[in-house]
Amino acid sequence: MTHADGGFGPDLVEVFGPRQEDGGPELIQLLSPEGERIHHPEFDMDFSADQLRGFYRDMVLVRRIDVEATALQRHGELGIWAQLLGQEAAQIGAGRAARPQDFVFPTYREHGVAWCRGLDPLKLLGLFRGVDHGDWDPSEYNFSLYTIVIGAQTLHATGYAMGMQRDGVVGTGDPERDAAVLAHFGDGASSQGDVNESFIFAASYNAPVVFFCQNNQWAISEPIERQSRIPLFQRALGFGFPGLRVDGNDVLATYAVTQAALQRARDGQGPTLVEAYTYRMGAHTTTDDPTRYRVSDDVERWKLKDPIARLEVYLKRNGLADEQFFADLAEEAAALGHTLREGCKAMPDPKPLDIFDRVYSETTPELVAQRDGFAAYLATFEGAH
Amino acid sequence: MPEYLLPDVGEGLTEAEIVTWKVKVGDQVAINDVVVEIETAKSLVELPSPYAGEVTAILVAEGETVPVGTPIIAIGAPAEATGEAPESPASDPKADMVIDLSNPAASGGGEGESLVGRNKADRGPTRRARRPLVEAAGERTARADVHDLYNQNATDQHAKVEHIVSAVLGDAEHQARAAGEPTAGPVSLPAETPAATEAAGDVRVLAKPPVRKLAKDLGVDLRSLEPTGPDGTVSRADVEQAAGAPGSDTPTPGGPGYAASGAPGERETREPIKGVRKMMASAMTDSAFSAPHVTEWMTIDATATLDLVARLKERREFKGVKVSPLLVFARAVLLAMRRTPMINSTWDEAAGEVVVKHYVNLGIAAATPRGLVVPNVKDAHALSLVELARAIEELTATAREGRTQPADMASGTFTITNVGVFGVDAGTPIINRGESAILCMGAIQPKPWVVGDQVVPRQVTTIALSFDHRHIDGATGSQFLADVAGIISDPATALLF
């Protein structure tokens, strides 16, 4: 257990084994890339045909939202768009595992989770179009605002989970009442102080939070190998709670693992780190050009692990969905694309004074004075209203 | 009549150049069909049409740079087609739609088949085979099942999913295609290292990423150009000029299709000597006529080396590392140099000295999409076998991707060129400028061989060594070649060094 060069401390390769291209032996999988069901000793589940078709529909529609939004950016209708291509299973699996009473904290790429929480995708487009600040009411969806600051939401999530403990909605044994927090972040954020601090707080207070890390292998242009010497899920042990690595391109496994971790949190047993092992197939955002820093071989390999294709194969091979289902879904996706295009272009530009209504829930006298002053200034322009 | 205004595809970009129109007046386009490729300060981007209908006007010519917000194309309503017929249908709609999605962020998606990848049917089935993946046999079978299922039951929806994936990920294929065509032909002898005479790190050419990409695609070495762009940057025009014909595929000498590249009726094609070719020519001539070359040959039985390679592959340390005969040759060269250090030296004409190096920067000649490059493994003499294997793998992978940096090619002290990969027996290699010797590996093939008094099939190869006869005499060169051959025929003799 010592370094070959005679130094002290454990040899990481001996402790964790050689680097694994495919997620390693700890990768929890219920559906192989070839669309074959795998049985897992701990996390196996039975899925109804309805449930499977539901996952499939979610993923197809979410991919459609993503592709359409990317096109809208190229049409000049959005300022920027953060693509989720390739991460559909990780997001739908996690999003569907959360119950209505759970509270979800997203990054800025959680379009699939937003979809599961019932948020109109047009609300997302408003943020990326720059006509609002992504200001949906978090309490209406139990879905927080998109957070652009990397990793900051994990602190909010941990604080919120500690609040749940104080509200007495954890570990009561009442399934309708017990709640937990689902905190999203990425491999890049795992290097942030915020994320590490939230791990410590969550562990110390045994907070009901599931840290859901979509390891898409890239922090913009920085590969995961430079972010961590050990598999990310292993880090949880150092903080004092369990960590699991799930195939993030396998919607079934992601669902099973996330809902088990959430249940553990709701039961009052504390935090879990779930590392959803996936790949960012697109660019970081529409402003990025990944060909400048990554190898096409990797992309090619991950293409064969497409999350939608493997479930489609499973559905077809087992006769769980007929041609009509796929045809209807195609039509639904096309209609969704149309709705997004038209809806995006129809969004009104914000009024200059709107910003004053969006800062505090109860406006302060000082802010009222500022608003009135600004309104008076605007009124000096011809044609102002 | 809707007009498509040039969007800001980055954050805060003010202008872009129209590079290539993918449609022309009279074409029918659907929403999100790619209509044009533009170049911004950040990248090349393809723009999907926001409108469906007939293209009624192209408002900005290729090569023009216009501000964001400028109308670039007018597209009529689908039913609005006038009686005036377009001059001719698109020459080849498939060719028009061969899209280089070198930037996966480049294109949006769209209305199913109207999205890029219209020609997917052509390339789909072969796409995955082009890049064999490391898979267990059982896995591959399972994949074959998946593919069968796809092919038999592909629904419209599925096609869309596939289209989207292949469109957005198109770069991978494109690059794979490029990498699959070695541009250096069978006469793959090492080029010079262009930066060899300059200090590493001195060579920093300024060019926008799209220009770099263009240069890579056209096989133009940016460092060979006189920058005429703003702030001393190399412009697109510089690259195109160096490449000869703007936008055309410059045939590579000896490359596939060379003979057929002329226009019908043309008995000769004149190609400018520029870019990589020019530099290679200058280096070759310089080396060939300044250093008196002697080449010696040896045909040897490499069976034991192939056995060693097979055994190494089984070892735990070599898991995930590429092990090939080249590795054993590299190691053999490094060991043999201990007895004949003069092989690893430089003739310093100006100083009137021979500089014997106590380190080895081992060059490996690599055929790449942009031509022949010779990156070298720095301080190869200090590496263990597995470290050497990793270093060679990384260096050749980088070279194949066209990402070899000038520093990687500078300061080489000895080169190995492997023409065996082209199935050639051997050749007379030309010494890499600034070095004193080069070893050429030929193909390793089963041939009759005399062992004792029996003729038996053995894995036989021919190796050739060229050395600078100004300071390396025949005895030294022969000793070195014999030592390398000895290790290849019987790797156990490595213990002697």
C-alpha cells in the first residue's frame, strides 16, 4: 500500500483500481446500452409498461426541447442555450424519482428535471431569451430557480433540507408528509468550495438531501481526470455519507437509485451522493466549440450508449410499445417544437419598471422611491408611457 | 417575405463572415434546414433556417463580413413559388447537404428529416464500422442485434432521434473519415521538423480557430505563412492562397485519387509547391545533400519480438496501453545507442564540432491528415517500457488528430519511421534534419527462413538504417544496426546492454 517511488500514503491505483473507461465495477445499471435488462442485487425494480413508455416519452420530448432551443439560438431568438443532449436519462430518472413534496435545486442545464416538475419549457426559454430572469415561482413547482453560479445551489439545498428537519417533515413515517431535497450539480462544480461545504453541513446535520451529480465528463473544457484523482462518488465517504455511481444514460437505474436515496433522506437517514455517470454530447453552451478540446473517439464511443436508443430497443424487443405509440410521440414532439418556436417569438419584451417588482417580496420604501424616480425620468421621453 | 437576420451565435459577437451557402435561389427549405455556414471570431457555425419555403434571394455573398442583424437570406412562403422556375435544381442535393458539423454546437435541430443528416442513409450503416471499438465479442453481437432492430423497424421517430444525434455529433464522423485517409502515401519518409532550428515555444502563430481548422483541413502549415490579417494574425485568405485553390480539396501527393484528380481531358495538373509540401521539400533536400547518407539493410527474424509483444499485452501494467512491434524497436534503439553513442549526435557545421547527446528525443514519423509529421518523445532514454509505450501512443494519437505542437517536433535526436504499416518491405530513409541517423521498419511478414538446416515459416522483416557518413563510420553504423537487429531477433540480448 505504498507508492512505487517510496513515498508514503496509499497508492490510489491500489485503493481504487485502475481508471475505468466505462464507469467501473461499481456502476449501477438496470438497462445495458444494448437494451438488455440487467438485474442488480440491491437496486432492482419492476417497471410497468406505462412507466417505461412514460420515461421514453419524457426523454424524447426533452431532447426535442433541447434541440429546438439550440435552433432558436441560431435563429437569433435566444441569447444562449445550455444543451443537455446525452443527459436525458440522468435528468428524467432523477426528476421522476422526486415526489411533489420534495424540493429540487437545479443548475442551469436541468431542462429535463424542470419538465418533470411541470414547468412550462417556455419559462426556460424566457430566461435564455433574456426577457425575464427565470423568475418562476419556486414554491409552485417545488423547483428552485436556475442557478448560474457554479455549485451555489448545493448550499441553498442543504440549508433548505435543514429547514425541512426543523419543519418536522422528515422521518415521521408518513409517506405523504416526509420530504427531501434533490440538489443538482455537475462534475465541474464538485471542485467548488460551495459543494464541499454543503457536503460537510449536510453530513454534520444529517440533512435530508440527495446530492445528484451529473458527471458529464467535462467542466466546459476541463476533463474530469483533472478534477478528481478518484471516482467522484468515492468522495462521499470522506465526508461521512454513502456515495453511489449509477449509469446516467440508464433511466431505469437512475430512477431506482435516486428514489432509494431520496427515500433514505425522507426517512431521516441523511444525505447521499449519487454520481450519474454520463456524457455531454453537445457543447457546453451554444457559445462553446468542443472540437477544440476533446477527441472525437470519445464522443463516438458514447454515442453507442445513447439513453433513448437503449430504451427504445427494450420497448420494441419486448413488445411494450407499438408503432402507433412511436408515431404519436413523433407527432407530439413536432407539435412541441412548433409551440416552442411560436411561443418564444411571441414573448413580450419586459418593461423597464418590471425589475422593481422582482427584487423583494415586500417592496421597501427606498425601492419605491427609486422606482418612482425612474418612472418620472422615463416620462420625460417623447412617446413614453 | 421573411428575411433571416444574421444572429449573434456567441455572446456579444458583432459580426460574422458568410463562408458557404448551402442553398441557392429556388431551393425549397424546411424549418431548421441548414442554409449557411458562417465564421465568427469564435468558431464556424451552421445556421438552421427559421423559415420554411422557397429561397427567393441570397442577400450576402460568400466571403463578405456583415454586422449582426443584417438580412442574409429571404425565404418565401411554401405556396408562394412563382412561375419563374429556378435555373436548375440543386446539382446534387446530397452533396449540398454533406455537412461538416465540426462544431457540435453549430447547428440546431429540427423537423425530423429536414434536419441535417439528409444523407444519413448513405453513411449510416458503415458509420460505426469505420471506427472499431474495443468491445467484448458478446457485446458486439448484442449491438448487431440493436442495429438489425433499427434497420428493420426504424420508425420515423427513431430516424429523427438518430438524425439528431448524428447531426449534433457529426464532427466525430467527419474526423474519423479524415483520419481514415492517410494523406502521406507509401513514400512516407520523415519530413523535417519545421521548428527544429528554433527554440521551442518561440513559434506562436496567431490565427482564429476557424482559420486553424481550415489550415488543418487543407494541410497548410500556419507557420509557413506570412500573416496579413489584423494584429499580425493569419487570415483565411492567407491559408487559402497557400493551399492553392480556395475551398477546393488540395490533392496530396501520392494520396488516394491522385491520378484521377485532373479534370477530364487534362493530361497534367499543376500544383503549387506550398505549405507542408514546401517545407518537407526544403528539409529533405537540405538533409539529403548536406549529409552524405549511407543506408544499410538487414533482414531478420522478428518472431521472438512478436511473441514478446503478445506476452506484454497480457501483463497488468500494459492494460489499456497499446503494445506494438514499434515499441520494441524503440526500446531496442535506445539500448543499442549505449554501445554506439555517435548515432545520437548532431553535426554542428558552424562550430566545427560533433555534439554527442546524452539524452534521446526519439522521433516517430507519423502519417497524419495534414501530412507527415515527426513528433518526438522527450528524454525517451529515461522512460520505462510502459512509460515509453504510453508516450508513443499519446504522441501518435495527438499527431493523427492534427494537434501536434511545434515544440513536440523540435529538438529530436533520432527518428524511427515505420513504412511497414503501408505493407512495404523497407526504404532508404532520409535523415531528419539536425539528426545523424534514422531507422526504417519494414513490414513484418511470414516468410520461409532457415533455422538449423530446416526451412520453416518465420515472421521476417527488413530494417534499414541511414546515417550521416561525415562522422559516423561504417563500423559504428553497422554495429548499431546489428545490435538493434539482435534485440529484435532475440529480445533476451537486451540484457547485454
